[in-house]
Amino acid sequence: MNNKLIKLLPLFLFSCLLTNAQEPDKKDYPLKADVETIDGIIKAYYEIMSGPAGELINFKRDKSLHYKNALILFSSSYDKKIYNDIENVYDLHENSAKTKSGIWEYEIERDTHQFGNIANVWSTFGIKEKADGIFLEKGISSIQLYHDGNRWWILSWLSQSEKIAP
């Protein structure tokens, strides 16, 4: 009987690992630290997409930052061509890869304009392939925020980026 248990133990442990890999995040969102301040929501905004290749993107956390149907515009320029993509946050999640591609986004500088319960954040960023690598891309995001009396929400964001010449 002990031999049977010993043989089944690796199978049980492997199935536990698979279950945890499929459900990596059982936290309740939003996290208070993510939405109680402008600094918190911008920090979370960058953390969600940064990480090693193959790591699952935490869409549940990302959705908790965005107001329903928040609009997102990506604009980038490569080889003297402009590429634009406009989506709402739900379509972005549906159309995006489910795992990270191995990028780290870092905020380089921020300019915040707030009046009452609305704010616009101009956030200059850099993108690296490795946490300790060089910036391969730089850009700026305009992030529109709204405070509903209890927490901050991202209403929309527009990002313009470009590759940095080697």
C-alpha cells in the first residue's frame, strides 16, 4: 500500500502544478493599492504587461483598473510608417496573446494634471526585452483617469512609441 502511495504522489503533485498554472491568480481585484492613488494605478498599469516570456498576463487585474469599455489607442512608427490600433479594453484582452512576450515597460518620467476627480497623466516610457537590458523602444502614453469617490479608474489611454535605432 505504501508503494502505491509513493507511485501516485508524483502524479498528484504534477496535477497540482497544472491546476495552479491554469489559475495563477485567485486574488480579489481591484487591489486597494492599485486604485486608491494615481501613483498606484500607474504602477499597476506598468506591472501588468511587464515580465518574462511565457508568463500569463493578469487580465483580471488589468480589467479591475479600467472603467467599463475603456478605449485604448496604440500608435507606433516603424520604418517611417505609422501603425494605429484602437480597441476597448475587453477587445484588447480578447485579441491579445495570453502570455507575456518577454518585455519590461518602465516609466521614465511623468507629468500629471489633476482637477478634482479627473486627471490626465503623460507618462514617458521605455521598453526592454530583458529587465537589465537596454531600451529598444520609447514612447509616451496619455492616460485619462476618473475618481468616482471611492477609487481611480482608467477611462482611456493613448500610446505613441517608436523603436530606438541600435
